Amino acid sequence: MTFDKLVTDYMIVTGSDSSEAMQAADTVVQAVNQGSIQQNLLQLIQAMGEHLTSDDDAVRAKAIGLLSYTLSNLDASSFNETAVSVLTNFYCDRLSDKSSVSPILEGLVALTGFASFTSANAVQVANRLFENVQVQHQLQVTRHLAYRVVKNLIEHQGTALKSINNAFVFGYCQMMDGEKDPRNLMIAFEVIRNVIANFDVTSHVEDLFEVTFCYFPITFKAPPDDPYGITADDLKVSLRACLAATPLFAKFAVPLILEKLTSTSGSAKKDAMETLGVCAPVYGAAALMPSIHELLDALKIEIFHSSDASLEDAAVESMHQLVRAICPDGQLVAHGQQQQQPQQQTGGSDDPFIRAMKPLMDECCANLKDPDAKNLKQTGRILRASASSSDYACRNIVSAVLPLVLHNYKETDLATRKKAMLDILLDLFEASRTVYGTTADNAQGSPLMAQKDRFFGMFESALMASNEYNNLRLCGLHGLKVMILHAGYLSPNEVVLAIQSFNRILLEESDADLRAAALNSLEAIAQIDAATVADQTVPALINHLPHNAMEEQQQVIGYPPLLYAIKALGPQPTLFKTALPYLLEKLDQVCEQDGETDYAQAIMATLLDIIYIKATQQHDDLVPSFDALVWHLVTKVVAAALGNENTAEAKALLTSDMLETIAITAATIFQKMDAATQKQNVDKLFKIFVDGDVSVLGLANAPVFAPLKPDAPVAQQLTVLVFAAIVASLRKDVALPVASVHAFLNELIALAIKTDNALLLKSLARIVGSVLNKQKQDADYTTYIQTASQQLEVIISQGERSQSQNALTIYAWITKALIMKTQAIGYELVDKLIQWCVLPLDKLKTPVAFDVLLEEDHVALNKACFASMSILYKQRLFSFCLPKLMNGIESNQDDIKHNYLIALSYLLKNVPKQILLSELPPLVPLLILALSLPDSTLKVSTLESFTMVAIEAPDVISRHVQSLLPALLKLLDTSEVINSMHVRVAALKCLGQLPGSLPRDMIMPHTAYVIKQLAKSLDDRKRLVRREAVDCRSKWFTVTN
């Protein structure tokens, strides 16, 4: 197709932005890109000749637009300097064509980015643009293109433009003057910064300042449906960077910023403070000193008297930057050179810095002497902000206020007054830590070093004070923490003493605030000195754990808070290495004692929590811990299963909760292994559980261990839970160490069908589902699924009740494994499950299978276990099942209808919220009916769904208020056994949500009756129910008021 034809096709379509026009333009681009691009472009321009010179403005603009669009989508390296210069001349000559300015600028945006765009071209474009285009008379899109042209010119040809320095700077000031669109301002501000950075602006400082500062403060508020995502903060930050781009702005900016600091508008005032904080380091002491007292005074007033915390914070940060800017060494701090400089001495009374700070320091000292201590918190913030500015500032401020603080502390006996002085001391320590506490070498320069022993004693005595004023003790604790975190301030022995003080709090204090603060301190210290915490704290905590429940009763601190502390500290690698053997030893000791099942479970749960945190944080030491932790636990579990089931160890280790916790712990670590390491460990696991070779665990002369045999003792069967969790966590490329996977699965299915052990059944189902889910789909795989499902269907339909139910469980897990990866055969099995809902529940509890299909299992078939999983499988399954279950509800008698209703309730229980909301309206009557089902778990789930819907879609519920309220109130009846405590609490939460979500006129008629019925729950025998009832009833009372 010739370029003439292509150009004609483009020119005859309507407009330039229609889909037809864009399609025609893309066709032109494709044609130019084939072969010699430069030659093709010349042919295109020749074909467009009459259109480019047309007397019709619209035709001419459209033709230039096509050329510019083509240039924007070509390879820029394909053009030589001559071609670029010709094109540049063409575009520059037409800049005076007012009807074509926008497409011309679009072409110049493309050309200014070409590698062959020369310095002469840049000067030419800049001059013509400023001469011929009145940018602020153009539309927003055109103005944006103009800014992009200038931006490209500076970025690619900034050196060349210096030859027209004054003309360029002045031209841009005129070009930008009056811009209001936030999209354009973002790029205009960026260009301002580039101009200041690349050009000599000394002759145009005032012009640049005026076109910039006129936007201060930014008052822009983005519309709710703003598609561009530009916020007021974006504009403020960008403008702030412009104002801080050069110290030449200082003489104009400082008086105006000072004026804004006294504004009555909180937003303007905050903007002014944040701008001052950014500009002060750039403007420098010489520019700031003439106004320093007024500036500091304005910030001080805001810190002392602001009712808005964000304004106070902005004033503190601004003061910090301002003081740093006027310090003799402030610029060194700003550039990270403080540690390389000799220590500054304190200044005399004629020192400009001292004179500048004197009024502020006088007021701070007056506040320190004030017995009422009205403004001490704010005074501390001012001292910290100022002293943390530099070494010079820190020395002068500490020397001014420290003697007064120490004198006040010594002279008072009031705990509140002592605490107030320690707070000031803490602020000084935080300032010192900022200036000197980054490395140990710097710490010796701190003005607080000279009296280190005195400070340590003050904080230590405050922490150990026996008075009832806990805030003093918390202040002492925080002081010791800050001293440790101040790098190099305390010696190693002093750090140990401080940590031992924290340990005493954890081991001996029952106060929750103190314990939390001590634990928080140890966590922070462990990040910089893990070895000391590992040596001092971990053994102390574990050794303090009681041997048994009887010993716990004699201790102030029981094992739950101690285990909580171990959990908080344990994930840190050094602490984990120390804690793991101690915890395992303690677990072994507790398991050997009668009646300590709960205690043993708590220790194991702590280990799981630590492992989970480490897995989440991707710690490298997690996988190496598998041998020390998991194989140790497996050995203990297998040994317990082989021994007397009445021993204390067997009773502790072989409970379902303990085994589940061990299983999840093992799986969590196993999932982090690579395929080779998984293969090595799973081979060993199969030797134990499939081959019965327990010698690999070091168990010599042990009885036969065959947990996967039909005649295995119950204790051995229970251990399969751990085996299943690890097998379910295998990566897809790790092969099972069996001759035939399908034969192995058949053995497991046969065992599952015959077992009466529910835990073993679920474990086997998890293995079968996981293996089938991760297998590659081929002919053998499909044949196996068909054969296995058909055999299970026969047992489900014709077998005895217990075997049918077991077969249904396996069938459901196989179905889940298939639908998760959206295999068609999986939906065939779902159809079978729906058909079986017609069977009476006393023959087959089919609805329970629907809970399996969508429930998130924490051991198998989840993302962490490497399961094959389609993102939208839940949505697809729900859409597949919903109409069929609805049809079953509508077309069957009540006894069978309930089966379909239970199945639907299980689906709704597990379906994502977005799906539930979209399908909700016709389901509400069925959900209300589901509240009458006997299953408490289902009822709680349904009630939670109603609560969520009341928040997200109240209009859907409002149509059913008359039927919903009686159903909810009926669930509060304690005479009904099926109304468990959890059901009653969930019902009250749902009822409590309605007054705030539904229209008042809709619930007003029911208010008196509901309040009357709620009064009965105020006397409920369960405290949680009574508490929820009080809250719910008060919300209903607000309707009448």
C-alpha cells in the first residue's frame, strides 16, 4: 500500500483521536518502520505535501498531527543530523501557526529527544518557542507539551542553551507565568529546578521567585474522581523543592515564610513550617540570622500552644533544621561530615549562635524552674530538636540546661517532679544519640559522657523504685534503653547490668506496662547487640519457666508471659540459636511429667510462633534448624507412639492439638527448603513411616512401627498427621520415594475407607489430595482419577455407613485437588456431590464435603504448600454450584431441602466477600433460614456474613428486617442447647451493627421490642455475652434518642 493511500485513509476519517483515526495512524507508523525509516519518512512527507500546506486550518493541523505522531513512534537513532535539522526547521517555521501549535509541539517533543538533535537545533527551538507561542493562551494539553519541550531541551542540550542564558531564563519565566493546572505545575516546577541548577540565574532571581512563590501555600484539593492521581502533597513537595533550589531566594522567601507562620490557617502554617525546614539548610545562617528571633519565636509558640499534634511535629522538625542552619558546624552535619571534624567548644555570650538562641533558652530554663511543670514536655521537645542539630549546638544547649535539670532532680522528693526532670534528660540523651550515637568512636565526644555513672544510677534507681508511680519506673527503663542504644556510650559490663535490670522486670514484675516496655527494650537492643541478650536474657527466661503447674502457682510470673517474651525475642537469629536447645530441653522435661499437657502444648505453640515469624521474615537459619528441631520432635513422637500410651510423654505428645502444632512447625520449615534438601528429608521420612525403619532416628530395638497398616495401634496412626503435613508441603518437582505413586495412593485410600480414626482419615485425605493436585496431567493421571473416583462412588452409594462417609471425605479432597487447578473432571465430581445431597443425613453427610471444597486448610493444598491453584477457582466453583443448589432447595421437601441449604451455607462460609456481596440479594432469605440449622459453626459464619453485609450493603438487609430480627433474637435464647456462647455473641454483634447501618425509620418500629428482648441477655451466664449485650443495647437506645 502506497503512502498516498495511507495518508488519504487517515485524512478522510473523522477527527484525530477517534479509534478509526488512531488505527489509520498506527498503520502509517508500521509502514514507515519497514525498511529505511528516514527514506520512508521523506516519502510520507511528500505524500502529505498538499495537506501540510492546506489553507484549511483543521486539515493542516491534522496532517501535522499525523507527522508528529509518526515521529513519536519511530526509532530515534535512524535519523542523521541533517534530517533532524530539516524537520526542526519545518516545525519551527510553523510555530506561528496558531491552529497547529499543539501538534507542532508534539513533534518537537519527539525531535528534542533524538540523539541527532544538535545544539544549534536546541537554541533555534528555544528562541522560536518563546518568540512565537503565547503558552498561557493555549489549552492545558498544549501547555503541557510546551513544558515537555523545555524539559527535553535542558536535559539533552543544557550546555548549548547557556549561550542564550538570560533569554532562556526570562523566556521560561514568561512562559510559566499564570499556570494553574496541577498536571502542568508538576512538570513546570521540575523545569524551574532544572533551570536553577543549569543556568546562571543571578540576573533573574526575582522573576524566578515571583513565578514560583505565587503558588505558596498550595491550596489545591483533588476532585473525588481525579484520574491523574496528583495530590496537594505532591504539589507542595515539588514547590518546596523549587523554593529550596537556590540560596538566592532567601532574601525574598524568608520574610514571606515568616508572614505565613503567623497565618490563622492551619494548613498554610504547616506548609510554611515544612517549607522553612527544607529551605533553611540551603539559605544558610547569613540569610536567616536577621530574622532568627522572629522565626524561632513563631515556631516556639506553635510547639507550646498548638492544639494539632501534626502542627506541633512540623514546628519541631522545622526548628531542628533552622538551628542546624545557623550552627557554625550545622552544614557539616547536613552533609554527613560531623564525625570527621574536631569537637567544637561552647560559645561565649558574643557568639552569634548563642545570641540567636538566648531568648529561646531563657524561656526553656524558666519552664524547668516552674514548679507547676506546665510546659515541660514541649520544652523537652524544643531542647531535643535544637541540641540534635550539631555537635556545637548540643554542647551549648547541654551546658545551659543540664545543671538545672540535675539540681531540680536532686532537690525534689516528688516522684512526678523527678519523672519530669528525667524526661528532659531523656530528650538530651536522644539528641546526643542523634549527634554522637551512630558509631562507638563518636560517643566519647558527647557532653553527657562526663557524668555517665551518675545518669546510669538515676535511671537505674528510678526503674527499681518501689513507689506506686509507674511512670517514673517506665522513664527509668526508657533511659537505660536509650543509653544502650547510644552506640559506644556504655561499656559492655554496663550493658549487661542494664539488661539484667530488664530481665528482673520480666521475671518478677506483674505490671503489664512495665513488662511490655522491658520486652520492647530488649527487642530493640537485640538488633544491635544480640549476643548479650542471648547470653543474659534467653537463659534467664527459660530457666525461670516452672517445672510443672504446681511450681507455677508459687511464682509471681507464670509460664504464659514468659513464653510470650521468648516468642517476641526468639526469631532473632542469634537468640534463636541460643533459645532452641533450651526450649526443646524444657519441652522434653514437661512432657515427662503427668498432667502437663497444656503446658507442653504452650511451649510447642511458642516454637511454632517463632518459626512462623522467621519464615515470614525469610531468615537464612530456618532450614538448618530442621535437623535440631523437627527430627528431634519426630523422634519423640515416634518413640511415644511405640511405647506405653499411658505414659506422661505419650499423653502430652499424642494429643491432636500437639500433633497438629508439630506438623505445622515441620511443614513451615520444610516449605523453605529447596527441592534437593526436601528430597533428602522426605526419603528419610518414608523410611520411617512407610518402611518402618526407626533406626534412622536412633531408636534401636524398638517395636514394629507401621502407622500406615490397617492393624496399627491408634497411637501410631496419630503420628501420620506429621507425616502428612510434610508430604503435603513437597515441591512439585520432588518425587515420592515409592515404586508407583498411584499404587501408594490406592493403599492410602483403602486404609482411609476402613479406619475409624478421624485424625488418620483427614491426614490420609490431605496426602491423596496434595499428591494428585501437584501431579502432571497426562493419560495415566486421567485414567487413575476416573478409576479411583468410580471405585469411591460405588462405596459411597453401596457401602456401609462409616465406610461411605470415609469414602466421601477422600472423594471431596480429590475433587478439591482437581477444581483448584480448574480441571474439567473435577466439576464432574462436584456434580456427583450435588446429586448425593438428596440422600438423608443419617445415611450420608454429603453437605460437609462442600466445606472441604472451599475451606482454607492450613496444612495442605494451600499456596505455601506449592499447590497448583487457579486464582479464581473459588469464584468459578461458587458460580457452578449456586444455581444447582438453589434448584435443590426449591424442588425438594423440607428434610432434603435442609441438605442443600447446609451445603450452600458451607459454600457461603468460605467464599470471598466480593462474591458473596454480588450474589447476595436472592440469598438473604436462605441465610435467615440457615440460622435455624443446628451446626453452631455454620450459624456463627452466617451471622458474621450478615454483620459484614450490614456494613457493606445495608440496603440488601433492609428489605428483610422483619424476618431477620426475630431470627437473631431467637439465637439469644439460652434454653436452646444449640445456641452456644459463640452463637449468642455473634448474634449480638450482628444486632449491634444494625442501628448504625440501616435507616432509622426502618428500624424504629422494632426498637422497643428489641431492647426488651436484649434485657434478657444482660443476665446471661457468660460474661462475654453480657458485655456484648450491654454494648448492643446501648446502640439500640440511640435510635430512640
